[in-house]
Amino acid sequence: MGTKKTSLYQLHQDCNAKFVEFAGYHMPIQYSEGIVEEHKFTRNHSGIFDVSHMGQLFIYGGEELIKDLEKIFPLDLKNLKLNHSKYSFLMDKDAGIQDDLIITKIDEGFLIILNAACKDNDFKILKELLKEKYKMVLDENRSLIAIQGPKSSQILNELVDGVKDLNFMSGNCFLFDNQKVYITRSGYTGEDGFEISILNNYADKLTRELINKGSKLAGLGARDTLRLEAGLCLYGHDLDKDKTPVEANLKWAISKERISKGDFIGSDIIIKQLNDGVTKIRVGIKPEGRIIAREKTKIFNQSDVHIGEITSGTFGPSVNGPVAMGYVENEFSKKNTKVFLEVRGKKYAANICSLPFYKKSYVKGVNQ
Amino acid sequence: MSEVKYSKEHEWIKLEGDVATIGITKHATEMLGDIVFAELPEKGSNVEKDGTAGVVESTKAASDVYTPVSGEVVDTNQEIVDDPSKINQDPENSAWFFKLKIKDKSEMDSLMNKDDYDKFAKENNT
């Protein structure tokens, strides 16, 4: 099977994209203006991201589906309102993270947005867990377009009236060009923004119109620097099967009510870790100088003992300096703890810091 | 007038007397993207032909900078360390990396002239 192209491939080419292969897709890493400009334009104005490679999994069902999904996800799904979304993860029995995802309650069931590299495996796992009781569609006929940044609401609302009234982490059906589109107010950049699920045939038109209204395409490169500044995890780097949600410092995303019942996959380990603590935990790390500590950089304490590893590291254009995330032994995870990063054989001072590196500007609270 | 020569690792080198000024080519900066970090060799240190003599990093990745000739580092360009974006703006002029007092001028012989380098860069556009 060859490398796939998204519906926006031609548009990416027209905009001089540099392509990389990512999770089996030809994806734009950047356009002619470059990652730093695309990053800053998204923070200050509005950037468009083609995230059509991500999985859009529709699972159709009612009350019974909710019960069955609660055995899988650590979420209070029976109280999740129609068109509301939650961040969650698919865990194995040891609470290892197999994917992180956004799940939204829709009329006919649930829509789950999955990582591109995990989506086929997730589909298999979920199909098995749900014992093929429900209709499940990993929809290849729909594109997913994210528009992110402070001007996005105004720009998208000119094309799709009413989106400006959505709250953060909620969605609805709208019309674009007389076609039904499903839009959620969400994203992965630390900015206010939207994700638009739209039939492939209309994705190019919608995106070109967004560009005409003043938004600009931004590539996967900018998406990575934006999400890292926002302290958000990237699966396969900051999250994987060897890490649990508690270790990943994502316990906020686990429903307290569900923990008290403890009847979901991985709940034994989660409860144990919540009670007894963890040995390693994800933290933000800020190098003191300009040195960039990339993934797999070793972290040492002040006595030169190896205490952890960087899982994501880059230069943050809005922070105007290097930023990183990684896992360290729990006792060194306090804010302002001095650590050392080994880069090209030399050790450089850095400090454990709170996340995000860049303050969010979402519309209304995260918890509703 | 001194001739500028080019290496297969995308460095340029300009020899004046026995002092060579070295930097990375415009083609290299276009491949790297936005440069956000630069590390230079220490003044007074000795570097060997084709050895590592610095690092540049874009938002995406780190790349070594090699020296196309051997010599003693007599000067480095602190301006590009303080503001690495200057490397993207003016790579083959004000954003030079370091100056070497070279030992063996014959090391220059194997390097490419501008026409050959342009052809090489076009063929190795990765």
C-alpha cells in the first residue's frame, strides 16, 4: 500500500508545502514561510491545519454502548451531554496508553478522534472489546480541518454562521455549502479554535475560503511547536504503552466517579498509582540557556545520577527559547528543581517547570 | 580577489591570506528551515578537515557543521549565537560561523567552485 494523500494534497502543493511521510500519509511539515512564522501567525491570528490523517471513528449505539464504553474509557460517559467532548485514552490492562483521543457524544452514538499512527490498531482493539455489537465506521470519506488562533472564531463564523457561540470542548452540526459539517470548538495548539469534520469533496473548497478570509495554512512542524508550548502530549513520544495516565500527569482526565467504582480496563493500576504514587512522572523542563534538548536526551540530578529522559524538546517560537517535556523520578519532579541535560556529551542546566510554557486562551473553562 | 569554495556538506569557505572564513550555504539554510540555535567551536581550538566544528538546529532537528579544512580557530561569530535567525537571513555573508588560520592550503583543492556546487546542490536536494 502506497503513501496516502489527504483531500488537501493539491492545495498543499499549490502553497509550496514541504512534505514528509507521517503515519503513512504525505503530510505538509511546513509551507514557504516556515515553521516559526506559521507558529506565530497561529498564535496571533489564525492557522489552518490539515489533520485529515487522524482517525474519525463513529460508533453507533445508545444506552448499552455507553455502558460498554465506560468499561473501556475512564470517563463518566452517561453524564456526557450531547455534543460535548472529553479528552481520554485507550489503555491496556496494565493502564499502558495505547492511544490518546477526543470522544464526543453525538446524536447516534459517539465520535472518537484518534491518532493517525494508532487508528487502525485502535479500531481492531475496540471492535474486539465491543464484541462487534455496534456499527463502527473509521470514516475515510471525511477530512478533518483544524483552524486555530484568536481570529479563527470570527473567520470561520463568516463561512459557517453560529460557530462563534460554541463553548470550548463542545460541538454541533452546521451547514457549509449546503453540506452537513460537524464542528467542535477544540484543537491541540493551546489556542482557541475549531476542528471541522467535512466530506472529502468539500474540504478543499472550505480551506481555500478560510484562506481567502485571512487564515493561513500551517504544517505539522508548527503544530508540534504549538502543542509543546501548550504542554500537550504527542503520542509515540510523550505517551506510549510503557506509560500510564497517572505517570503522564493526566489524572485530571480520569473521572473521579469512575475511579471510585474502578471497573474500567487498567483501573487496578490507576487506583494503585493514585494511592501509592508513581516512580516516574511527566514534567515540563526549561533549559537555562539556548540549548535544545531533543527526545531521548538523558536527564541527571545535581549529583550526576541519571533520573529520566526527555520525550519532546524543541525551540518554542512564542516562548522564544527552548522547551521540553520528559519523565523524571518522582522525587525530582517539583517545580524549580535543578536538573542537567546531556546534549552532545556535555551537561547543561535546566529547571523543572509547570506546564504549559505558553498560557492558553480557550473560550470558557475546560471543565463544564 | 579571493575565490569562495564549497564542500559537499554545504559549507562555504573564503580564503584571505592564510585565514579562511567558513559558513553554511543558502541552500543548506533552505533545507534546514528556521535556524533557532547555533554552537561554534572554541576560539584557540584546532579543528580537522571534515571534522565537526559546530552545530545548527532548526525547530525540527540538529545538524552538525563540518569544517572543510584544518586549522586553528582564530575568531567566531557571536552574533549568530545570540540571534540564530541571522543565519537564514544572510548565510553567505554576515552570518559566517568561524575563521581558521589554515595549515595546508592544498586542502582547498578538492573543494567545489560555485558552478559545481550549485549543480551538486540541485542534484542532492534532500
